[in-house]
Amino acid sequence: MDRTAELRRLATDLREHDAVEDAWLAKSFTDRLLVVDLRTGSVPAEIRERLEEHDCYGANDVYETGEADASFAGSVGDETRHQFVDVQTRGDHQSYVVE
């Protein structure tokens, strides 16, 4: 199975969890991210385990930001946003700046 399709399927499955408001794939400059908006403040253990089974880890940990929460990226309305890096393809993506 294609990695993008696998992660899209994971995002779709995560949306079925009661704690999840939304989940989708995004891209940073060089990495693929799985973004999860939660109705609760912290990531439930079963969601974190599911993400780790697919080699997706909290962006704060992967990028060694020093943040206490491994994945917290901010609040969006009443939800909290969490970002997870696809470490299987980390660094494989390229972004270009057009001048």
C-alpha cells in the first residue's frame, strides 16, 4: 500500500474516535505531518499508540523543541491541535520557494 494512502486511511479512522474533531495530512518543508484536532486537551493513549504503530510521533519530540507535550501545536477554538511527524518518510519531501 502507498504510504500516503495508508496515512489518509489512518486519519479517516481517527476521525471516528470520540475525542477527535478532525484529522488530516499536511506537509512541512521536508516532512509529512498527520494533524489531529481533539475535543480533549491531551491525546488519549489509544490514539497515540495507533499513531506510533504507523511511525507517526509527536512533532515537538521529533524536532526536539523542548516543549513538555510531545505533539501539542496550539488551540483552535475549543479544540487542541496536535501534530505528528511521519518518521518513515522524514526528510523525503521538498518544498520550493519561488522568488
